[in-house]
Amino acid sequence: DIEGFWRSIWDYFNIEADGDPTQVLSTHQMPGAQWFPDTRLNYAEHIFRNATDQHPAIIARCEGDAPIEVSWQQLQRDVGALAATLRGLGIVPGDRVVAYLSNVPQTVVAFLACASIGAIWSSCAPEMGVSVVLDRFQQIQPKLIFATDSYTYAGKTFDRRAVLNEVLQALPEIAHLIHVPGPLFKPGETTLPWRGTIAWSEAVAKPAPLKFERLPFSHPLWVVYSSGTTGLPKAMVH
């Protein structure tokens, strides 16, 4: 009873959505099945249902730094501010936004801001080289990239500016870059000379209410990739 099972999950977790979830599955055809075709909802809206002042939203440990705690209040404030910046740059539902970032709190903020407006997220780790990144990002034609200049691993700092230069040259459709400073970026240094570059501090500077764009259940949330060992990585849309 596929429909009965997934409707029970919907009800158990009290999914917040517009429309009617009565029709769970419009067709059993694979590929091509359409789930909850008469509903609209937003992933990020459900994340923030868990907001509380009883514990932090994020606890981050980054090599060489003290642990960082981000409160739910701070997370919501930064996501709202960044989402407003993205809208101001013309990012709309369905646009692809990518990241070349480490596992840091800014990456979570960036993803949730994208999800809140319906932009489709994808990412590569900064240790990936030019060809590995392009094999993935060229398939989805992103309009904006979040990127860092450097990262630290096993006590060593790695400069990724030359790699990012090549990536940007091969992705002309990227109109804007939001720069998340890495360990090599010195305080007071002007932001790096990439086209359409905006400093992270500027992108989240102006508070704005966090709004959620409710989208069809089948609207893409993010794109991940297979390993690419037998050809180009396969882009898998979730």
C-alpha cells in the first residue's frame, strides 16, 4: 500500500503545505512518478520549525579554530538576509546555485537561503580540482557560486584561487560570486578580483524577514553526483 504508507508519513510529521495531499501518487510509472501532485511546500520552512533557544542550531568544529555555536535566532537572521540578497541579484525558483566551500556554518546558511527561495543547490568540496568541478557544474549551468579562496586540512593550508579562476573561465553563465573568506584571506584585504564578487559579510549585512517560497512537491531541491568512474558523473536530482 504505497499511497497509504507515504500518506501516513505525511500525517505523522504534520507536513506544512498548500493544497491537498489526498492524491499521493499520480502514476506508478518509473521514471516519471509524480508524488503529491496537488501540494506546494518548502524544505527550509520545515527546518525552521525546529527553532528553539534551548540549544544551538549548529555546532561547528573547524581545524585550527575554537568550536563555533550558531543559535537558531542567528541562523534565521543570516538566512533571511542572504535570501534577500539572492533575490536582489535576480535568483528565482529553478535557478541553479553552487558552492565551492568546506563544511562550515556559512555553507548551511547558503543552502537554506537557496532552498527558501526555490533555487536548486549543488556543491563541490574545495579539495576538488578544476576538471572534477567542471564535470559536475557544467551539466547544470549555475547562475551564482559561493566560493572560498583556501582551506586547511591536516595542518596544511591550500590556496584554491588559481583553481577557482579556471572554473569561472569555463562557466561564463555564472554572473555573481559570493566570497566566503578562507584561512589565507587576511583581515582588511579587499575581496578577490573575480567578476560579480560580493563579500560574505556584505551579502548577510542587511537583515530581512525570512520568507519561504512554497513549490510543487516535485520541485528540485539539490543535485548530487555519482563518482564519475565510468564516464561523466551522473547528476542526480533530489
